[in-house]
Amino acid sequence: MSQKLDILSCMEFQARLPDLIASGANISDQPHFQTCENCRALLADLETIAEAARQLFPVVEPPDELWEQIELGMRHTPGSPD
């Protein structure tokens, strides 16, 4: 038996990749990632796509008074107690 038993195939690594990304794990610590140029290139492409998506749809913080306005609006709906 060789050391390769603890290294995932590309298909196995790529199947686990969404969970690794979501968990915040340091993907560069993964043995497969360290040895596979194709999967490193795939992750680089995914990071480029994610950054482009963030630029297309920037996060907009709502104004501080938004919840107050929502609460006031709910209090003044027909049939609601004041």
C-alpha cells in the first residue's frame, strides 16, 4: 500500500469541494489540492467567478431606520391593534 491511499481522486475531491469551501476550511491543506494542478486551477477559476459575481451583485446594507419603518408599517395596517 502506498501513501496515495489518503489522497482523493479529482472526482472525489471536487465532490467534496463545495463542503470544504462552505466550512471555511483551508483547502490548501488538503493533500489532493497540494498535488493536483488541475484541481488548483479549478479552484482558482471558481474564485475568479465568485469575485466577478460579487462585483455584479454588490451587497447593499439597508439604512439603519429600515426596521423601525417596517415595525411602524405593521402597526398601522388595517385591523391591527395600535
